[in-house]
Amino acid sequence: MNAAPPNSPPPVAKPPLEKATTAGNYFVSNYPPYAFWKPEFVPEFLAALDRPPGSLPASGPQPVAAGSPPPLGLYVHIPFCRKRCHFCYFKVYTDKDSQAIRAYLDALVRELTLYVGKPFVGGRRPRFIYFGGGTPSYLSVDQLRHLADGLQRLLPWDAVEEVTFECEPGTLTEPKLEAIRALGVTRLSLGIEHFDDHILEINGRAHRSREITRAYAYARQVGFPQINIDLIAGMVEETEEKWRLAVARTLELAPDSVTIYQMEIPYNTTIYRQMKAEGRLVAPVADWDTKRRWVDYAFTEFEKAGYTVASAYTVVKDPARTRFVYRDYLWAGADLVSLGVASFGHIGGTHYQNHHDFDTYLAPLREGRLPVYRALTPTPEERYIREFILQLKLGRVSAEYFARKFGEDPRTKFAAPLARLKAGGFLENGGDRIALTRAGLLQVDRLLHEFFKPEHNTGRYA
């Protein structure tokens, strides 16, 4: 949104507060929304590959900050799982045999091969690598080594600050964890979600509590620099007592960091299909007030134990040692080469997404072509909005940073939405610091729409 005219008092109405959990994407992970990315913009992405690193499309005023090219990252999507969770909206497969998996891993290497010789790389080495899914730990030790060897031959990892690897506890053995650590993984992210076996079962999770205990003990023995635990507040049949027990159990394990998400029901999930079949508008999960209260409880308990709330979703035991390099670089405009079916990336100021079906992803690679399905090149203003809203999810931003980088102070540019959030009790700002209150942090994703351009607040976020 643009700032209000001079001498015109901004409106102070609070953003509407939804109560029930209905279908749709809540979590804001990029901007402009994915629904605005189109196949006809793919040539803009191909043009970005041929520009040197740090170059942006010549579409109006550019950010004014000069300096070295942005960091380069690598995302690798492993879409295989033992079982599809009922709340999962990612592209995953539970029916692929070892031959199909090997073909996919080879395709990932071919895809990176097509990128490494392009001008946008410019001699850069990746600063962060993220293996996501799906379930990267679904792969066998031999498959993991085969993939990592192929990727590192093309783009060495000698400058990497962080390698993140997502795991499902039931897929982990001590030999596999040793192999994952040998790849150079610095942050092991355990998708625990909950410790109650009934909740795990009814939400479609493949693992159970006994597997959590065993996998965590193995991971500690192997010696990962950072172990992260994922939790979800408000799963199907969650109760106050069970949530408090999940928080207590996490505290007993004492992980280096914890990521807590609030349950949402995107359209392409098993839960949504059941809702649609039954003609239900409200999801069978906790309402937003309850989920925010549960996250607030968790944050408070972790703070009592010496943890620090580091974003709307994370607590860390030692802020001086525990970082989320992947997140912080991406939210400050890093380039991201994303490999794999349906994966999202960002290169030279242009967003892109790969084809979202297994065969349509593989087919172009067999012909020596990139499997990109859709793209979008944000305007300079949209790049500003993207960085601002993503960094606001950390709970605070520096006005001076944005004024220096984009040539306009956010306290002026976003005067009206900032005033609305402050009037609603969601914001406290003073001097260089623009900060969310705890109430604002707990519902930041809905508040971010205050900064969207009007045309981007219509239709589905995804």
C-alpha cells in the first residue's frame, strides 16, 4: 500500500480477525502471491539466467544499495514419503520404487548441470543448501551419497555456511544419520509435529512416539551442530492437555531450536477433500484464537527455560550459535536455485516454479531443457514489499536498512498500514526499529496482507 497523503490521518480500523479455521493457505512464504506467477513469464526467467550475478531486470527504479552479488543458495526437493499426511499440501509420492527414485535423483543432477554454466552463477558457490520434501530421509544411504556426490561435483559446497536436512523420525537409523552427517549437514530438522500417538495417527503421520525417542537419541550421538524440532499447534483432535504435554516433552529433549506452525488446511489436502465431501466450511481443527494461545503458551514455556523467540515460528536455545541461514538470506533477496518437482526458486529478481507432476518434470530434462512451469518478475516496489513483509516475520525490522537499500523509508512508504497495526496493538515502533508485539507476532501472516498491493489481496494466495 502507498502512504497516506500528507496531513491526512491514516485509518485506524483493526484488520478483521477471523475465528474459525477454514480452507486455504494462511502462511505467507513469498510475494507477489503464487497465483500471479504465469507460464507466459518463463522467458523472463530464462533471460535472468543470462545476466551476471546481482543484475536485476531493467524495469524502473532499482534498489539503490550497491555491493557484492547476493548469496547463492540451493534447494533440493525430495518428494518421496512413507505416507501422505492428511494436512500435507506439498508435492509428494508414496508409490515410487527404487528405479523411479534413482531416475529422479539423476534428473536432479541433470537439472543442476543446466544451471551451472549460466552467467547468473558467476563463479559463486552456494552459501546455504536445503534438502526439503517430502522426506529427504526416505532415501537410502546409497541414494543419498549418489545424489550428494553428483551435486557437489557440479557446484562445490566449500563455501557453505549451512546445510539443512528434513527428516521423518521413522525413517532414521544410526547408519543413516551418520551418512547424513557425513554429507556436511549442519541442521537436522525433525518433523515430529506431536508426541501423542493418537494425534499422530489421526493426522496421517507415519511415525510414532517411540520412533521419535530413538531417532533423537541417535541424532545426538552422531553430533549434529543443530537439531531442530518441528511442532504443529492445533492438529486434528488436539487438546489443551495434549499440547502442553507436547511442549513439555520437547523441553525434555532440549533441542537447539524449535519451529512451531499453526495448523492450516490448504485446498489440496486430504482434510479439505473430506470437508468438501461433507459440505463443511469449517475445518475439524482448533480455531485461530486457540492456536495462537497455544503458540503463546509454548513461547512462554521455552522462554522460562532460557530460549529466545527468534521469529513468529522459532525459538532458539543459543542465539549466538544457532542460526537459520537459509531463511535469513532468502528474506534479504538471495538467489535460490531450486531443483525438483514443483520446487520454487528465485534468480536475478525473477521467481520461478518447476512443473508440478513427476512425468512433466522429468520429460524436459530428458531433452536437455529446464523443467520450469511458471515465473514472475516483481516490480521494484514488489521487491521492496516482499523483503519487508518476510523480514517482519522475524518480529522486527530496521527502517534504516530498507531506506538504504531501496531509497525510501518504510515508516513513510507504509505509514497507513503501520498506523493501523499500531492502533490494533500489534506494533510498537520507535527510532530505527519497527517491531511487532507478541500479539502481532502470533498472527503475523494475516497482518502481512496489510502491506499487499490491492490487486494481490484477491483470490487464493497459492
